[in-house]
Amino acid sequence: MPATAKVLAQRIHATLEGPGEVVLTDARSLLRAEADHLSFIDGEKNLADLQESEAGAVVAPLDLILPREVLAGRPVAVLRVAQPLQSFLELTVFLRGAAPDFPAGVDPRAAVDPTATLGPDCVVRPLACIGAGTTLGARCVIHSGAVIGRNCRVGDDVVVHANATVYDGSVLGHRVILHGGVVIGADGFGYRFHGGRHNKIPQLGWVELGDDVEVGAGTTIDRGTIDPTIVGPGTKIDNQVQIGHNCEIGAHNILIAQVGIGGSCSTGRYVTIAGQVGVADHLHLGDGALIGAKAGVIKDVPPGGRVLGAPAMAEMDMKRILMCLPRLPQLVRDVARMRLALGLDELESRAG
């Protein structure tokens, strides 16, 4: 939806500098922008790119000084706001137009059990499947190929993307988003070794996702053995994350790509777990804990704790170790020379 810089400034309550009449048709990053594109800068680090950019308008911080040579005499509209990136994304959505709404109703190619209950204005796309006894709230969108099993409870405004699978008995809060390929409620990995073989432990629990949880593509969350596996409200889970059975993930956590959490773990509120972290089973990560990328967590992390490394240890301790690593080859050579000068190798050889 094309709009002038003046109109866009009004939408985000920005202070406008420069030509307000320039017409903008889309949004781009600085070096990809053309004269009819909006872009953004969030600090001095972007000034060199701005000088090379052809953007007709930019969203900029309130206090950033733009030297005259950066604009190179070009008529660029500057929309000044406190949060440039957030405002830029809002305007990008406006310029590109909202995604088309699917018409409410059940596509005739979908399979919805007669005992399932759908709230008002739900959308069920072709080849989606909803099982017996399942209840959907209002305005849910179930995309093609998604499967929601029997006796599930799904809140309002839930979106289940293509080919996601929600096993029987799962509970999804309001405004939950499941991306493609997500599996909610598969059996936990539980076996007992007996009689020379691994015997499966029945997994009889379920999964509960709180309000405003978002689960990235390819992520799996296993059902509990007896009780539910729980993900607290507001938690955001990236792609390809594994959450084991019986876990209780707290509210407003951030779990980044390829995290693996062993069974029966728990986390507090506002925990951040960076990419490729492994957490052993039966551990607790306290409120506000931060786990660095590729860490291997083998013991509890206290509230506010920051750990790195494998095995994970306190951030500052691990940073000191990492700073020493480049000097280890020289240290080994120095020790070898000292041993030679002191004749220690010869003494040990005689003693042996």
C-alpha cells in the first residue's frame, strides 16, 4: 500500500525531517533500498551504508546526528522515533499489506470428527484433521496437513501451521502458534532394561502450552509419563528444539535453536537458553538464568546464574579458561624446556 513519508510518520507518531511528499511503496535494508523504499538506521554504525543507500526515507533514532555528507545532498525523509526497528517493522507490514485472511469455515477436503467443537470464525484448511472430542476456541486457523488428535483443548486465536501434529489430550492456551513440522505430545523416551532388552515405559501424560507460547518449526515436546509436560505462558521456542517428558518450562523463557532438554527438568521465569545447549535430566535452571551457546549443563543453575562451556561452569570462570587456551601450546613448550634444563626427564628415567 503506497504512502507518503508524511503519512507514515503520522502512523508511528514520528518527527519528520525532509521531504514529506516522497511516495514509498515498500521497505528494504539500506543497501537494497531504492528511491521509493523505506529503510531504517539504529546508530552510527549504519551511517556508511546510509551514505551508499538510495532509500527515499529512513526511520532513525531521535538523537542520532546525520552529518551533511552522509545524505550527500539527496532529498531523504527522516522519520525520528525512540524505537527505530520496531517502528520500521510496523511500517513494513503496512506497506506490504496484511496477509490475506482465509475465509472462516471448514474446507470440504478437511477431516473434522463430528464430536469435535469449533469456536466461531475458525478456519480449517484442506487436508487438516481434527479428532474426536477436541475443542477449538474462537478464530483458530488450522493449516493444511495439520493434525490435532482426540480430546485436545485449544484456546482462542491459535494458529497451527502446515504439517504440525498435536497428539491426543494436548492443551494449547490462547494465541499459541505452532510452526510447520512441530510435534506436541509424542511419547517421552522412557525405557527400562530388563531381561536383556529395553522395555518401553508407557507414556500416559500429556502436554500443556500456556498462553502466547510460540513453537518453531521442527520442534518436539514430549508428553509426560504420568503428569503433563508444561510450557509456561509467553515462552518462545525456536526451531529444532527438543523438550523431554515431564519437563516444566517456566514463563517467558527463550529457547534458541537445537536446544535439547532432558526429561524431568524445570526452569524458572525469564530463562534464556542459547543455541545447541544440552541440559541433562532432572535439573533446575533458576529465574533469569542464562545458558551460553553449546553449553553442556550437568548441574542446577541458580537464579540469575550465567554459565558457559561443556561441562557448563560460571561465565567468568569459563571466560578465563578460554582466554588461556591460545597460550597452551607455548606453555607446553616452556614446561618441556624447563624440565630439560632441570634434568627432570633424566632423573625420572633413572628412577623408573
